[in-house]
Amino acid sequence: MSAAVILAAVLGGGVLLIARRIFSRRSAVKILHYPDGMMRGKTIIVTGANCGIGKATAAELVKLQARVILACRDQQRAEAAAQDIQREAGPNQGEVVIKHLDLASLKSVHSFCEEIIQEEPRIDVLINNAGVFQCPYTKTDEGFEMQFGVNHLGHFLLTHLLLDLMKKSAPSRIIMVSSKLYKYGNINFEDLNSEQSYNKAFAYSQSKLANLLFTLELAKRIGETGVTVNALTPGMVRTNLGRHIHIPLLAKPLFHLASWAFLKSPLEGAQTPLYLACSPEVEGISGKCFANCEEEELLSKATDDQAARKLWDISGAMVGLTN
């Protein structure tokens, strides 16, 4: 038996063992079913809607006859996703609109919001889904560390700029897609841009914790305006979010096999954002986090009021908001 075959078996066996230990306990995900036309007349923005959870969420909303704006960086991939969504949605579907949005550019965020405010009379739901996962150290156009810049600051600014329109559209909902990996992060206020040292896993966890603290503080500040904001952790889902993770070549086939066996599909991962966007059960609920369509208890680091206020103030200064 060749050394390559032995190595592949060892690596593959290790991958399967790890996957089994991590994912085997996940229970079957219930696919939600809502009445046809439930979201008719609603306009919904989904960031990062060209693939993964975002695409699956957008597809389900279009089936419910919503007008869904795919806010994406890559125009070509967005157009391909729109075709897939329309083909899947069938004859009695809503409308799909494509808008360019690059969350790694505050200029792009401003341009996107200006266009939305000029063209859209209302926004009923904003789903902040787009994200970057454990990428090599790179910076956004404004010089922020990429994961913190895209996952937190880009959505922070986007939400602020659309908030007045959403208040006019009330009752309306803001949904933040976080991650259970927030548990392994902290907000390093002394080095938010990871300029002193960079650990890609920590940077991702920090950005996902920032999503939760933003949700907490935003819920307090918008109060009884008719706008609610909630976060969610989708769990481990088969998407291309992990494209920057290095997997040994010989182990890739077994890793992909394990992912199909143990990870959620994009449709399963989309159930909680769909629930928060549609369900009357969460009407009026704000400042919470959900997993598998149920409220999730968070670690104290994600419910720290002082840290949430401090992050809010610093984030506002970083993106150029004056108040």
C-alpha cells in the first residue's frame, strides 16, 4: 500500500472522527411552511444573497411573494443566483432585484443606501447576512481589518443609513446573522484592526461577537419605534464561507463527504432567518438571539451593556457617523 493511500486514510479518518464528534448530535431541522403570499407587498434586503444561507433565505422569501433585493458584491454571481431563485420559486413568485453592495467599502455602502432611499418607498426586513470567514490578513478600502470591517462595520453603517426608512416602514425587522463561534472571541478594544497581531480565527469570532453586541445596543436605542432587531446563530452549514480554510488535498474528498453527512444544508441553515423575517411569533420581540427558531441563551460577554455601548461609540467614529 502506497504512502499516499495510507496518508489519505489517516487524514480522512481523522476528519470523519472530528466531524462525528462535533456534528453528530445535531437534530433534524424542521423546514418551515408559511401560507402562499404571506410576504406579498413586503420589500426585503438580503446581503450576501448570491450563495449559501443568504441565497436560500432569499429563495424562500420570493416563494412567499416578497420583493427581495439581493445586495451583493459580485454582479455576475448575483445574476446567476437570481436566475436560480426565479427558476426554483415557480409561477406565483415575488420579485427579485439585484443591487451592488460591497461591504468592504464604506463608499459602496453609502451609494447603495442612497439608491435604496431614492427608489424604495419602504423596507420591511433587512437581513444582514453577508460575511467573511477566517481570511488571510487583508484590509477594507478604508483600512479596516477585513473580517471586522465587513462582518461588523459594513453592516453597522448599512443599518444606520437605512434606519429612518425602516422606521417609516414600521412594523419592520432587522436581522443579524452571527455565529456560535462568538464564544471564542473577545472585543479587543486596544487593537480592533488586528494591527499588532492577527489570528484569523479570533478575528472572525470577534466580528461575530460584535454582531451580537450591536444587536443588543441597537434594540435599546430604537426602543418603541416599531422596528425590531434580533440576531441568530445558524449553526454549521454547507456553504463556501470556509473557502479560506486549508484542507490537505488527500483529505478533501472525505471532508466533503463528512460535510454532507453532518452539516446543515443551506435551506436548513436558512430556517431561522426565515422565521425571524416572517413569523408572527416574534412580532415585537427585540434584542434577542435565536438558534433553530428558538431563543438562545448567550454568554455574558454577548450581553455586556458596557461593552455594547463602547463598541457602538467606537464603531460610529470608525465609519464616520457624527451621532
